[in-house]
Amino acid sequence: MALHFTSEQRLDDGVLERRFTLGEIPGILWTPASASESAPVPLILLGLPTLGLQKMYARLAARARHAAADGFAAATIELPGSGERPRQAAFEQARADLRRAIQAGEPVSDEIIDALILPLVDQAVPEWQATLDALLPLPEIGGPVGYSGGVISIGIRLALRDPRIVAANLFAGSFVPRAMFEEARQVTIPLHVLLQWDDEGNDRQAALDLFDAFGSKEKSLHAHMGGHTGVPQSAGDAAAQFFTRHLT
Amino acid sequence: MALHFTSEQRLDDGVLERRFTLGEIPGILWTPASASESAPVPLILLGLPTLGLQKMYARLAARARHAAADGFAAATIELPGSGERPRQAAFEQARADLRRAIQAGEPVSDEIIDALILPLVDQAVPEWQATLDALLPLPEIGGPVGYSGGVISIGIRLALRDPRIVAANLFAGSFVPRAMFEEARQVTIPLHVLLQWDDEGNDRQAALDLFDAFGSKEKSLHAHMGGHTGVPQSAGDAAAQFFTRHLT
């Protein structure tokens, strides 16, 4: 897929923010002021939820600027069926089924979780890999690559499938299909896993089981109080230190 | 109880290490080179297991030097019935019962855990408080106080009872009597809790339940791989940052 930069701005801390399209997929690349052909920097892929890139922009840009301050480039792309990308009937149906189950106070069935997540993973993972194919040849990007946040099943599949990704910071805050536990068992790269202990929309026991399942010898779980969006600043700092240990 | 300094040495990083006795209790105080009457430093109490001060010296000194590098004094005292202090028949009996249960592959009963931990907490907590009474008047020590590591039930009782302690780093790696869960619910100070996920001598589910029980609004759980003594360097760094946030 062809990479086209569509806009470019220099942020006040010197970070270069470039919007791009990769085929039909919108994305953003942030590089620290120091990044150059003679001093290429590692890359962190910033995962995001299905809320859409524009809605998440402020939080993504803050994470990217934190990464840039640590000497890393950061990049994100719009998920399939989200934001400005064409709606997909199957996703919309799964989201409607999820909302209906939650509003009715019913448990969210494995069928709903599978329909919501598995096709998303199947479509998104090759797109993130295509993003690496397109960005890693840039002279100011040197690798290795980390993956951080977003839909955890996408992170699991990427960590398992793409050897360019050497460390992942995963947020155990979304539904996980049972089939992903089998993939989690095969993951071996270092993992830093965040869990919001009282996340209203998350199954804590499933998150603990998933952490236990990961095959990585080096993995750590960091649970904090507060709801889904209440991850404290100190948790972000610790995740940043994790990448500094593994990407530099 | 009277405080007597019995020896004093300056370590290679400038840290002043002073051994003391408090009544009959041996202890060690470490202060950073910078600590003075005009620049008093906060204090971290370094908890330890019942293995004894001399056996734990190297690890305690390493933790103290890390604390000193962050601008904190650190102090520890021998637990009752441990190290050079007089053996206590009831503790020895409880330890023998514990060893026998483990060797026989039996579950460790609530009775054994209570006999092992509750009298230790009852005796140790007033001794740690007496240590604060003795050390806080020193001109180079300014407070506030943090508690770190060791037997977690002692940390829970201290966090609950002594308002001079404003933050605690607890290691969920020892048996916890059911009665301590009720005290844990009443703790309100910020907590940083470490758990070794595959700690061979620890009950993981009990540790997760204990973390859930703590009443503190600000609490976080950090689980790492490796056995009881395998806490990684990065976990020590994160605990140090926790104290920097709460004691300065």
C-alpha cells in the first residue's frame, strides 16, 4: 500500500507531526526533533480503541509526545470500520448486540465478543504490519518496534506474528475472545500489562487469566484504581520506562 | 526505650550507616550524605522477613542506598524472636508446624498462619513505632515516613495505626491471617503493592483478595514473574518513584 504524507506540523516541543494515508487508511506519525538519517529512532505503534482517530487525537498526541521525549517515534492508524473509514455492517451489528446485552443487564456472550473482536483483529493486524512496511524504510526510523495500548487482542496477535515487534505494553481493558488465550500462550516477547482494577466495562478475572496465560518469561501486571479512562500518570511513566529498557 | 548508636561508617557513596540499639533491639540507620539539620530528609522504614538482620544485611543495605540516592533516610530493626534476639517458644512452635505442613504437602491451616503472624505483628508494631519515636527527633530526619517491604501484616497494622506513616510499599509474599483483611479494609494511605506471580510459597489468590480489600483510594498492584526473591530491578525503581511522589 502506498504511503502519502498529507500534512505536516512542528509541535511546540519540536516534535514533527505528519498525517498520512496508507492506501485508504488515515494515520499519524510523530518523530522527535532529534530523529535523522544519522540518528534514527525506534518506533512505538500506538494502539487505539474503535472510537476513532479524531476522537482519540488529544490522548494519542500526548502519548506520542511522551514517547518522543524518550527518544522514540510513534505512529497510529485508524482501525477498520472506525472514524472516517467506511462502516462495516458486521461490526455495527456486533456493537449493537453488545449495547443491547449491556443495557439489558445480560452477561456479554462469547458469541458477541467473538463477533466484535475476531474480524477486527483479522483486518487490523495486516494493516498495522503494512504500516511498519511503509514507515520502517524512512531514514529517521530505525527500529526496533514496540506496540502500546488499544484493543488488546490486536496487540496479542501482532506480538505473536510480527518479529519486528520486540516489546508490548498491553491494556487489559477490552473483551478478549477465548481463541485469543491460545495465541497469548504463544507470545514470548517482554510484556508490560496495565489493568484498571475497577474498570466498569471489563472482566477483571478474565484479565488476570489472560496475564497468567501469556507465554512470555518477562511479563508484569500493573493494576491501578479508577475506571477505564483513569490510568494514572505514574502508570504511563512506568510503561515509558519499560520501552526505554527494551527498545534502546 | 533508649537509643544508642553503637557503630558508624561512611559507605563509598557517602551514605552514613549507623548501627544502634533501641533498648534490646538491634537496628541500622542509613542517612544520605546531604542530610543535615538545615536539610532534614524523609524516612523510609525497611521491613524485613524473620530471617534476621545479618542474613538480610546485603539486601537491606542495597535498598537503603537506593533510598539515600533518592534523598531519603532508611532504618530497620530486628524482628522479635529473629536474628540475635532471644528465641520465643511460641514462634518456634509455629514455624515448626508450618514446616511440617509444607513438607507433608498439606494446606497451611488458618490456625498455623494465625499463630505464626498475629503475635509477631502484636510485638513488632509497637517496636517500629518506638523506632520512629527515637529516630524522628534526630535533626537530620524530617519526616514524613514511608514503610517498605517485609512481613506484609506488620506493614498493614503500621499503615493503619501510625499516622506518621503516609505511604507504604507492601510485598504480598507472606501468609496473611484472615483477621488482617479487616484491618486492610481500614487502611487509607497510598499503597504500592508488589506480588511475585509465581511465588512458590505464596497464595496468589489471597494476595489478589488482599489487594482488593485495601481501603486506600490510591493503590496499585505490580506483579512480576519469578519466585519469591526474583523481584526485578525495575520493580524496585518503580517503588522508589512511588516514595518520591508521596514523601517529597
